[in-house]
Amino acid sequence: MSDNSDLRHEDDDEAVQAVVDRVLSYQAGAPADTVRQELAEGLTRIGEERSDDWLRSNAERISNADPASGE
């Protein structure tokens, strides 16, 4: 399995990356729809928005991520 490093985006600021990291730590392996909702809610809480493509892509990656990987 992957070390989940593909979920690190240089073009995202620290707050957005923190949302991705949090959702990854709690939702890895969850259904993509659940992950997408968590990402959208996290972004809303920090006052950020991302495209539907970004949400879908990251939700699928997190859904398919190895929950045991700490990276």
C-alpha cells in the first residue's frame, strides 16, 4: 500500500492541508461520499473552498488510503 504521501499538495496552504490530514487520519478507508462530506465541512470551517474535482479526487484517495500508514 501507499504511504499516503500523494495526499500532500504543495499548492495547498497549511490550513487546507490540516483538513486533509485530519480527514485522512479519521476517515481512511471510509466510503468516498463520507470522506467528501468531511472534507467539504472541514474546508467550510476554515473559510476555504475547493472545486468539485478536488473534493472528489481527494475523497477517493482518502477512501482508498491505507489507514495503518502514518505518512
